[in-house]
Amino acid sequence: MCDKKEKYYITTAIAYTSKKPHIGNTYEAIFTDAIARYKRMQGYDVFFMTGTDEHGQKIQELAEKAKISPKQYVDNIAGEIKSIWDLVGTSYDKFIRTTDNYHEETVKKIFKKLYEQGDIYKGFYEGWYCTPCESFFTETQLVDNKCPDCGRDVIYSKEEAYFLKLSKYQDRLLKYIEENPDFVRPESRKKEIINNFIKPGLQDLCVSRSSFTWGIPVDFDPKHVTYVWIDALSNYITGLGYTFDNKGKNYLKYWPADLHVIGKDILRFHMIYWPIMLMALGEPLPKHIYAHGWMLFGQDKMSKSRGNVIYADDLVKLFGVDATRFYSLSEMPFAQDGSITYESFISRYNSELANTLGNLVNRTVAMCNKYFEGIVINKNIVQDVDKQLIALAKTSVENYNKKMEELKVQEAIHEIWELVRRSNKYIDETMPWVLAKDETKQDRLNTVLYNLIETIRIIAVMLAPIMPATSENIFKQINSDEKTLDSINTFGKYASNTKVQKASPLFERIDEVKKLEEIEKSKEVETVEKEQEKTNLISIDELDKVKLNVGKILEARRVEGTNKLYCLTIDLGTEKRTIVSGLVPYYTEEELINKKVIVVTNLKPAKLRGIDSNGMLLAAGDGDIVKLITVDGDVELGAKVH
Ligand code: ME8
């Protein structure tokens, strides 16, 4: 236990707002949340920050494709990410977005300061660039002429860029890593980075780009934008209110970070660039970095093209929040990759949640109600089997604390379930239903049920960081407020003579066949939707919404003060309409008169240069050539186009 005032600053990586996050990204938020909750239970003053990484070429391109502004694009995805983090119960204290104004302003200052002190210099970047990964590669780094990270096509590019001098700090960095052996966990990944990147000599890092604009402008050279890592990594301090002029209350209180939780693919950036940036800024380095493994679908990397991406919100719909937290946390071993499949989810849900934990709580609470109207009193009629249960509860708590401390959440969960299983065995051994039939065994029965309820309370405390709602549900059923970590160091804190509530199942068993069918069906719907999205198909009803009619241009006059616009009068047979159209570069007034054209007649009116325009003409082409779609032959004015 810590001194109440000790702080603990914990962060996740900030997720890219390029697409909806899958269960791998969400795992990281859940894992970090579990540690943050545990630290709070230990008495730390925790600050937990997470958020979104919103700049870069890829996002600019995706926004262009979606025909919206990059800001609109990232607003949508950041909103989605935040709502998924909220859905799975992430108890963050701050959600930072790299498009937040304070962040952008501070990043500009960081860039400028590093430039002014000579740590950033201007040069040229020449190399192979992978847009999706936003990374440059040398010829020799390519694999079969493709990106070595994602296998996609790369493009050759040369551009003026700013660079951060990494080599200058190489020795200091190595010394820091050597002097702080638990700076980076796991050991294996740390060694890999030292041997493959630091020892061979650090290459200076490209920190600006000028070939796209969606980024934080370089203050003194605005045709450049800050290139991802200086922008993204700074979030860990800007989110605490760090600026140069004023470090801010939270920065002074919480920095350096006690733990950065990240995925293995971005360890290099956190183990090399981030400490060097901080050294250059003269700020202390984070205490620990933990690089977790990859969440795979079966044995494969999750990817949209393989159609095997699993999303947390879908899992929550199928199995609930706590089961999703439990499953993802218990499928990811420390320092290795984890694997997720629907089949194993269903199987673990049924065996570990519904049968093992659910049954333990359900039958114990039900027996308290059945035999003693819910009121259990510890009569201390002790037998050897009780001592075994109590001893195991003690070791489970010790091991659980040790594992949580070491960030081995999967193993901590394993410790909890050892105790759950032992408790079920204790029921089989003590056979309360047999004791219940014997008048002389009532005190023994009370003792047995008390031991069970107390063990369940201990289990509920340990479950709190993993499955917060389930833990609360158990506390409610056993009617206890003894929820602290301290309280489980001693067996017997459950108040004797408490009335438990009615039993209600924690987890309903799942019918595997039905659930798998449900999953298959939802995949089919998704595939159809995706296909439609891909080909941009619209239904006949959607087409029907657009009303097209034949009209004749009666008049055309230039709109004053513009180079492009005509104000046209169109005859639609039963009515005349005014339509403002940008046809000046393509037609003279004379050419337009009497043309039979196709008019969108149910378009919302718009005011253009003070003129109410009421419809639109169909035309083809762009750039230098634009031609009106005209109607051949004798067609009545106003005729419907179909
Ligand atoms: O890397 N399993 O963002 P991101 C487990 N913006 N973790 C995974 C994973 C998987 N299948 N796929 C990704 C970024 N992650 C940067 C971070 S931090 C200053 C900038 C992890 O959205 C990944 O390793 O691609 C990272 O830690 C996090 O999810 C967000 O990934």
C-alpha cells in the first residue's frame, strides 16, 4: 500500500483517428484501465490519460475520399473511439485530442525550441514512403519493393524536411536504459530495440513534411507541418497542461509518467524518440514503458482486407461489457501475443463466467436465503477443509497483488479463478444441503456459508479492476461495503449477521450454436453493407427521390460581380424557374437560349449572390470541358426523366 498522496500517472497510446478501433486497440484501453483502477485501490492519486492521434497524410486522404474536411473526419472517428472507450468502462481522467488547441500550440513551441537550440535542422528527405504507415524507408529496408511493415506499395519521394538529431543523445539514452533496468518491459523487446536500433547507431528522425497540410504547422516555416511523432508523443505532457511558459499544476504534480502502456509496434518510438525529445527539452523521462503483445484473430493479424476484424462494441452487444473485458484481458499473456476467436469466447464465457464464478455466487447466496433467510453468522465451527480454503484465499490475494504489480493481468485473473474453483470444491466437500438436514449441524452450516460469502467478497475485491460491474453486482448480492484492497489481507472482514440479497445470476449460459448463428448473420449483413459501400450502389427508392424534368432555357444573363455565374430562366411547361448556374466559362448566352435541358426540380432552393436559385441543371465533365445534358427531339416541357 502506498502513502495516500503518492501519484501515479498512467497513459495509453493515443489511437489513430484513421478508422474505427478494433478489439486490439481497445484491449490496450481496457488493460490500462484495469491497472489504473488497481492503483486507485492501492491508494494512489491516479491520473489516467488516453486520447486520439489526429494528424497525418493518411487522414487527409481519407477525408478527401469521404468528401469532408479532415477536421470533420477526425471529429467523427474520435467521437467513435471515445464512445467505445466509454462503453467498455475506461475510467480515464482525461481524453486528449491532438487537434485540441492547447496541444497544437505547445507542439509548435516544442518544435521551435528544439530548432533554436540546434536539435532540429533542415535537410532533405529522400526515400520510399508508405502512406498508410506514414513511414519512410531506404531501398534496403523494403521487402520485395513493398513496405516492410504492411506489405503495401511505397512511393519514391524527395522533399525538404526538418530532422531531429538523435545521434547526439545516443550515449545518454543507452546509459539511462542501463541504469534503469525496468524502464522498459518486457526485457525481450527492450533488448531487440537496443541491438537493432540503438547500438548500430541512431539515424536522425524526419520530423516535418511539406507534401500535405493536415498537421500542426511549423511555426517559423508554415509550409511544413509537424510530422507525426513529435506531435503524437508530446500528448503525454501537453495533456497535463505543460507549456513552456507555464508547466501547469498537473504537470508539476504528475510528470514523469509512471507507466506508458503501448503496443509492441510502437515501442521504438517510445523507447528512443520520446526520451530523446524529453532530454532535449530538459524534462525528466518516464519511469516505465510496457509494450504489450498483439491481439490476433486466431493466429492471424486482424485486417479489414482479411475480413477478420473484431470490434469491441460488437463483442459487448454479443456478450456484455464485463465479459468482453474479462475475455480480452485473460487472452493476452504478458509479453506475448494473444488470440481471440468467437468459439473460445463462448466456451470461456460458459465455463469460467457462467459455470464457475456465476454458480459459486448464485448457489452460495441462494443457500444463505434458503437455510437462514439470508442472515449468515460466523459460528466458528472450524474444520481442516476451512483452513485449506482460508490458506488458499491468502495466497491468492498475495499472488494476485504480485501479478497486478508486475502488470501480469492474465496471471492475476488466473489466481482469482483458482480461488473460485477451490470455493466450488469447498461446497462439494462440505455439502451444505446435507448439513441443512441435521438440526445439530446448524452452526457448522453457518460457518461454511460464512466462509463462502467471505471468500466471494475477497473474489469481488480482486475482480473490481477487471470486471467492475460484476464486482459491484456481487457486493450488492452479498450486501457488503468492505471493498478495499486492505480488507482482503485478513480473512473475516465480512460482517457476520448481514442479510444477503436475493440471488440473481451473474451470467446466463450461452447457447453456442445459436450465438454462432447470430454472429454469422451479423457478418452477412456487414458484408452486404460493405459491398454496397464499395460499389456505391443505391437502391431504386433512393434514385426515385431525385425528381428530374425536361426544361427549356428561355433567358440567360450574367450575374454581376462573378466570372462564372449565369442567372437562367427555365420553362418547365407548367411553371418557370430561376436557376443560377456556373456555365459562363463553357457557353455564351446565345448558345444557351432554347436548349432543352434536364433539371433537378426537387432540390432545396439556395441563395447565390442574392438570387434565389431553384433547381439544378445536369451537365457532364469538369475542368475545361463541361457540357449540358440536353434532350433530343420533341419532348414536352416538364416531362419526367426516368
Ligand atoms: O499507434 N493488438 O495508434 P493506433 C493489440 N497513434 N494492440 C494493438 C493492436 C492489436 N492487434 N493493433 C494496434 C498508434 N494496437 C499511434 C500511437 S502514441 C504517442 C501514438 C495498439 O491506433 C498499438 O500498438 O495504430 C497502439 O499502442 C494502440 O493500439 C493504438 O494504435
